[in-house]
Amino acid sequence: MSAAHAVRYDLEGALLPFWAKQCVTTDGGYDFGKAETRLLDLLARVPALDLEVSAFTFSHEQHLTGGMAPLKAKVAQEALPRDAADAIRRELGPQGARAQRVLELLETVASFLAATGGSLAATLDAVGDLSLHGYVKSVLLLDDAVDLGRAVATLVKLKHVASLWTLLTDVTEVDPFAKVMPKYREPLLPGQEASLGAFVDALADDDKETLRFIVKQYVTGHLCEERSAATSSMGGDLGWVDLPDDSYLVDTALFKPFPTDITMACALAAYRVIEDHV
């Protein structure tokens, strides 16, 4: 739970003085109806928590509507550490059924987080370090709905929800790139593929996973529509991706050597190279 879930009122300063002055009758009794009306009037001015969720967004179609974008706007997201991601993959195994169940629960979590606080809470800065398991158990009250598994329950925080969603879509058989526009599917030239592979190989393991996460989210979240010119620089477009610390990807040391000759027309092929070298 966070402050966005709470209703605040001043009992000592706003309610008790009114009750003492206006709700005591001349014969020493108490007008409970007037007291109740005052309380209800106070609470009526408190905006309701909007719990409307995307009930008609089907599994694995969130990338079509930017389903993770509202979550990332509300709760700053980070990539899962490499060792945590590997542990989750090992625990899930080659069968996709369990990953599918966790993925469906994760989409519910993302919808509720994005709706929490409505328009009054632009961000939920305090919840990123809460565990996913704790949120599911204590807030959503869905502890018995899905077995998250030991790795997810102990290693994943709310700031990792988008990264875990990406991992789970990899484990299942659904192609997350099925709706990427044809204009972004051109192949890389041999020299571009080599330079991009060398760039990724030079990164630390955690930086590789961070880059993979950011590029995949960008490709699946932005390139299912014609938002970028095919001839524009991929590095230039990616450089303006927001990071959790309110900086941009272009400002980070890991991104500065990104090859400058790769265009958005080759964005999907570039992601494939990054994935192969992580």
C-alpha cells in the first residue's frame, strides 16, 4: 500500500469542532444524522480511486496499444539483473504454460498500478522497490491465484514488471514482433551487423540486458505504427528514451558508442543482433 491508496482528513481540525458546535442538541443529546451528513460531505469531495482496467486487452496484445507505457509512466521501470533473469528462465523451464499464467497475472498487475491514484498521482515513486509477490498478496489479494515460483517471488520488484513481461513473452511461443511495421524490418548490411555486435560485446553483462530491454520495449511499443521515418537514425531515436533517473539514454556511457549508421528501417534486425550477443 502507498499514500495513493489512502484518504486523508483532519479529524481534530475539521470534524470534531463542527460536531461539538453543530451536532449537540439543546437538550444535551447528539444529532448523529447531522454528524453523518458532515462526514459524508467531506468524503464526497475526495476523488474516487479509478480501478478501471483494460478488460478487453487480450493476452500478448498489450504491445499493440502500448499497454506497458502507462505503467512505465506511473512506476519507473528497470531491467532485471542478468542473474535474476537467468534464474527465472531456468525455473520456468521450456514449457510455456506456467509462463503464460504468470504473464496474465502480470498484465493485471500492470493495469492496476497504472490506474492507482488516477490523474491525481502522476507517479508512484515509493512503490518501485516493493516486491511483486508482496503487491499481489497484500494489495490485489491474489496470493493463491498463480504460483509465481521462488525466483519471481524473491527477485522481482514492481520496478521490474515491464522487464519480466518482456522475459515471459520470450518464454511463451507468441511472437512479440508480429505487428512491427514492414518498413522497420529491413536487413542490416554486413558491416553494420559486425559493428553493432562488437558494440554489444564490449558492454558489461548488466548493461547488455539493459540495452536489450530498452530496445525491445521501443520496437514493440513504438514501431507497430508509423511513428518514425525509416531513414532516421536508430541511435538518434533511441537516445531520447526516458530512464528512471529522469535522464535520457543518449546521456549514458553505455549508449554513446552505439553505431551511427543504422537507420530505423533496420530496427528489428538490429534488435535481433543485440539479442544474439546478450
